[in-house]
Amino acid sequence: MEMATKTTTFEVDKSHTDVEFSVRHMGISTIRGRFTEFSGSLEMEGDKLVGAKAEIQADSIHTKEEKRDAHLRSADFFDIEKHPNIMFVAQRVQEQDEGRYRMTGQLTLHGVTKDLSLEVEASRPINDPYGAKRIGFSAEGLLDRRDFGLTWNTAIEAGGVMVGHEVKIHIEGEATAAG
């Protein structure tokens, strides 16, 4: 009789995690930003990643330019008064190679829920010097912001638009076993 592998929940360690994005600006450069308020967890069965969920506070957006951040919080973009949170819940995790996964889940952004696929790497759990069980992880993905109703833009005289449609997501962090 085979014993079932125990599932362990790892809570995201905010002090060792970055939630970042990048988008093309006027077709000539890339603007990077981050969210500073978030929470999340990853589920591991032994050394294997089997699930994840995350919640981001949209008003915590930071792009190093306060006027731009205020515009991004407005009804033109995130509309934080109506949609204060961005949510992701994994629905399927497929191991691609040892420690590398394709995770597909539901992303709710700006009141719209759509599938999002992420390429994820997760380390095996280790015991840190303070006695906690810890994992490292990274996730990358792409989304078209228009799919989530984020359609504001301005045409550029030279051709193209002010804000690119494709948004790259990059998350790098650590998580510790709950309890």
C-alpha cells in the first residue's frame, strides 16, 4: 500500500519576494513597475509544486513616477476604487522538468477573470538557519492587458501607441512552511 505524500503550504515571504511587471512605452522603451502589497501561498507535495494562489493590492503599484502611478490607479487602468485586488488561483500544475513547471490558473484583474499560464521554477524545500522550512520560486508570464478591459491608450504621432498591449510578469521570491 502506497502512502500519500503530505501537502505542505508555504506562505510567501514578502521581505524576500518581488512582484514585478514590464510594458513597452511609446514603442521605444520598457517601463518596469512593481506591486509592494501582496500575499500568497504555494502548495508542495514533497519536492513537487502542486498549487499556488496570490492576492495583490492594486493600489500598491509603484513605477518610480507618482503621476503615472496615480493614472494607473484611476478608472483609465486598474480602477482601484471598484477593483482593489488582483487575484490568481492555480488550477493546473504540470511538471516540465525537475523543479520547472507550467502553471495555468485564473487571473482576476480589473473585474475580469481569464486564464493565465506561468512558467514557474520552485526549489526543493530546505531548512533555513532559523529552523523554518523554506522554498525559492520564480514565475514568468505574459498577458494582453486589453483582455482584462485595460484598454486606455493614446496614438503616437510617429506611429504606434503610448502603452504597449503586452505585459510581462516576473515574480521572484521565497516562501516558508505555514505553521
